Amino acid sequence: MNLNNALWLTNVVAEAAVVGLLLYRRAWRLFPVFCLYCAWDLFSNSSNYLIIRFFHDRYISAYLIETTVDSALELGILVELSWSVLRPLRAQLRRRALILVVCLVVLAAICIWPITGIHEMARLGLEMRILVRAQQTASILRVLFFLLLAGCSQLLSIGWRDRELQVATGLGFYSFISLTATMLQTHQSMGQHYFLLNQLVIASYFCSLFYWAICFAHQEPERKPFSPQMQNFLLALAGHARSERLTLVDRVVNESTKRP
């Protein structure tokens, strides 16, 4: 068995272990998107072996579809984690606050997308350019989210034993390695270095899976409430966002009524 097959098999086993622990801990109640992402990743990585072996000419198209689904689920995970961080305050928030969280994550992804096009990718085909930019956008967003969550952990009353930060840490570590490797691959010709970087990314994902397995093997402690100052700040922020939205809607309605 060569190194690629060994890494692939190790990751599949680790993914199966994580999915099993997620089911055992009933993690789908709080993190359904993250559970779906892990199950999808287990399925896609398992099916990749069959695609490479029997449908090699369709691998790029299949990989593009896989990366698109991965990126969509990863954006969903960031929304889910953001909403879960607000768990102690959600009873006082309107349901529309979730829409605001979704809009903020999508807006961040839209702002990051143009940055991913500054590297030399002219030699790549259209599918590969979309693939690389989707990977880089998702990776940058996950790294930034982890840094923001870790930096504000004290204010948000979360620690390394809380699921939100554990999931973000695994994604952040893997994303940083993946982003670095992808950026290097756009400047390197196809060859041994390209495949070595791929192996590094696979190994980094195994480290994240191993970390998640350790985390979900232990019971999560009870979530700490926000401080009164933080509660007032978040409620004021949500109220300000709602006021801005209502003002914008009124402006649009007034302008439409003034038209002849």
C-alpha cells in the first residue's frame, strides 16, 4: 500500500469514528450542518476511490461538484457556529436575527472571493479556476472565523471545552494548511511537489479529525451565560441592525410611491 492509499484509508476510518461519536453524542441537535458535513465528507472520500479507479476521466468534474458542496456546507457550519455562540441569548433575540447572521457570513465570502483571483491561475481551465477560488475563499473565511472566535472567546464566555470553539479550531487548522498548500500549488508545475502538498493537506485533515474525535469523546460542560454587559451590547447591536433594515424598507417604499 502506497502513502496516498494509506492516508486515504486512515482518513476514512477517522471520519467514520467522528461520525459515530457525533451520533453517540446526538450532536445533530445543536450542529446538524456540521454532522451533515462530516457524513458527506465520509461519503465523498469513500466514493472518490471508485471514481479514480473506474471513472478517471470524470474525476475533475466530480471533484468540482464535491468542492462546491463542501464550500456550501462549510458556510453553513460558520452560520451554525455563529448562531450557536449566541445560544445563551437566543431566547431574547428575534428569529430574524438568524437571517442577519446568514447575510453577514455570505457578505464576508463575497468580499473574500475577489482576493482569491490575484494569484496566477491563467494556465488553469475554467473548472479548475472555480475550484481553486472556492477552496481559497472557504479556507480564508474559516481561518478568519477561528481567529475571531478565539480572540473573542472571553467576551463570548466560551472556552476550549465548548463545542463551538472545538469545531472552529479543527476547521481553522485544516483550512490554514489547505490554504497555504493551494496557494503554493498555483505557482508550481505539476510534479512531485504538487502531490506532496496534497498529502500534507490530507494529513492535516486527519489531525483535525483526531482532535474532533478526542473532543466529542468527552461530555461537553454546561455553557456559561454571557455577562450582563455583553448581553446588553449584543441586544443593542441586533436592535440597531433591525432599525437599519426597517429604515431601508421604508425608504424603498417611499421612493416607489413617489414614482408616477
